[in-house]
Amino acid sequence: MNIAVYLGAKSGNNPIYAEKVKELGTWIAKNGYSLVYGGSNVGLMGVLSDAVKDNGGKLIGGGVKVKKIIGISLCGLVATSVTEL
């Protein structure tokens, strides 16, 4: 099963956000699910994807292709889906 999560590319104002996101990523991986997300490795999205990857889970990244790509992509994705605008 795939679980889609949308999070910010920043860490937020409270450290508990990163703590809870890490717990979610660990839970996703330990229960055999795959994470579907924006493909970034920064902010809370990075915390989540690292937790999934570090616990043996699969990452599926999606994004939008524009004339200039803004952001950082994560290596280790098992699949990608890009929508062109």
C-alpha cells in the first residue's frame, strides 16, 4: 500500500513537528508501506523521507516539471511521476 503525505519544505517553528514526522516515517516503513511525496529532501519532507529510507521503506516521489527546477531532489526513489506544466 502507498501512503501519500504532503508536508512543508521547512522544519516549522516547533521541534515536535520533526519528532512526530520522524515517528510517522518509521511507522510507514516498519509496516511495509511506501511513501508517496513531493520528492524533496529538505525540511519536514526530508525528515519524513529519511525516516522511511533509514527503516527500509520505499520512496515514490512526484513533482511538477517547469522551465526552471527549484528545489532539491532525493536520491533513492523507487519511482517518480512528473507532471509537465
